[in-house]
Amino acid sequence: MTESRHEHPAADNPGGADAEGHARRIVRPRDAASLIVWRLGPTGPEVLMGKRHSRHRFMPDVMVFPGGRVDPDDHRQPALSELGAAARRMLERHATAARARAIGIAAARELFEETGLVLGERRGEAVAAELGALHYVCRAVTPSGRPIRFNARFLAVPAEAVHGEIAGSGELERLGWYTPEAAHRLHVADITGKVLVEFLDWLEMSPRARTSRPLIVFRGMDNRHQER
């Protein structure tokens, strides 16, 4: 999602638990989605990440996953397949059915806008998403005192489910495949590092265990809690 579509360069980044500053009033978190695209490399799992530009006033020079806030149009976009039962159930814990679907659409849209990769089928400048390929990992809510807040869902998809060539929009630099260790050497935000841990734990689980695991949310200063 490009900055021109928002009033603030931070408005499209779901890693808002690291936002600086204080709000004059309590700001309602915006729904957002980040997508962890992974593959198995020579030394283990690798994830698709990029670095936010140093000129960003918000979270400059940190490694993040592709992602952004849910747009109104995400409720109206077509999809090649719908959310799988497990992903839908987990997303709907804190969203309506329509909103859960829009979160999945946003994840695919942001992936395309920020990296050029397609999860589904490209239709002009848009994507009809393959929502059935998405897995739910966790969510994070920005602390209440921050001026920019997100209720960010972190979803995952294997690299073989996407296609195309990596061609960034300019919002994320150094786009590529990184081991968690390599990403940390380039500065990973605190919340991103914690989500990476959740993802790696999820990746080691059997498919059956993934569907029955406790759901995790990060609140406050990135404190880990089980969903209620």
C-alpha cells in the first residue's frame, strides 16, 4: 500500500506496537493484515521481508513483513477460493465473517502492492486472492496510548502458493528471503521478532496441532497473552 493513499507514512504498517509518541485521545485500532510468506532454504526456514525506508517518520530502517491496513474496497473484492475452516474460525474470534474475509483480501492485496507477488490470479491492477491458502498465526494490538494503532493479524502462506517476480513498489527496500537470524542483523522491530517466534513455533507443529493450538495476541508493550 503506497503512502499516497494515507494521511501518514505509518498508516499502512501493521507493526504499530512499536509506534512512538502519545495520542491526545484514545485511538481505535485499525484492522490490518501482514503476510508471512515462507520457504525452506539451505539452512532452514526463510521469510519474505523488506526494510522500511529511512525517510519514514514511523519505524524507519526496520525489517517487516508485507502488510497494511484493511481498506473499504477489500470487502468487495472477488477471490478464487474462500478462507479455510481453521483460518476463518481464528479470524472470526475478533471479527465478523465479512471483516475476516476482508482481512484475508488485504493480506493478498498488500503482498501484490508491496512485492509484486500474486497470491491467486492477477486481474488488471488487482488480485483475485487464493484465500484458501492462508493460515492464521497470531495478532497484535498497538498499546492504547499510541497515536497510531492497529489490530494486526499475522497470516502465513508457503512460497509455492504465490507466483511472479519480486518487484517492490519502493515502500520496502531490500526485499528478499531472509532467515530469522539474517533479518535480525538488519534490525527487526520488537513486535516483528516476537511474531517470528510464534511463526517458527507454528511451523514446527503438525497440521492437526495447528488447528487446535491456543490463539495468541500481543497487547500493551508487546505482552503475550492467550486469546479469551
